[in-house]
Amino acid sequence: MVAAGDADSTGVADRLGIKPDMVVQEIGWDEDVDDNVRAAVEERIGAELLDEDADEVIDVVLLWWRDDDGDLVDDALVDAISPLDENGVIWVLTPKTGRAGHVEPSDISEAAQTAGLAQTSNISVADDWGATRLVRPQSAKAKR
């Protein structure tokens, strides 16, 4: 049974597009986050996740977000964009429908647009958590 769990953990890192040696920052950690997701990412990058105070250029942000965490744009996305590499990705991880703290997909989409990001996909990362992939729009990248 352990092998199946390991395969699923590896699958999570794959689905998130995590590659070895990437710089991954975690924002919004709390006791309810899925430790298997965190462990899979740390195993893949070969390092610990950086915390909210990191000042490095970030490849991927894992943003754990719940309905009562505040304003997604002002309280999280603006801060997550600043250190993000121009080709970086923000994954907004939210509790799934029916779970405490669930965030409506339309709220994430609206926040992404307000922050100048584009929503590209949604995936399941754990029994209780889904993830929404946000990136800088292609046209913004081309103008740089």
C-alpha cells in the first residue's frame, strides 16, 4: 500500500509541473494543509519549501487559500506575484466543494483577472484540496 501512496505523491508533483531544483514558495500554510502534497513537492525539488518571507526569484508558488482568509487579490496574489519569475506559476490550492473553507471557482477567476493573471487549469491534488493554475498572460510576457 505504501507504493501506491508514493506513486500518488509523485503524481501530484507531476500534475503541478514541479521539476527538480525549482524554487517553490509556500504561502498560507496552516494545520489543515495536505502534508502529502508538500512532501511530494519537497521530494521533487530536493529542498524545503520557502516561506512567505523568502526574497528569492520563485518558479512556483503554492498558495493555500480558504474562504475566510481575506481578499485573495490584496492579501495573497499581489504578494505572490512580486518575486515570481516571468514564466512562474501560482497554484491556488483550495478546499474542494463541500469542505470547510471552500472557495468558489468564480471568485478565483475574478481575483486572477484583477491581479493581472490568467487562469489556465484546475486539478485535484488531494482528497480535500483542488488547485487552480494562474500565470501571467502571454501578451504581457511578449511585451517585456
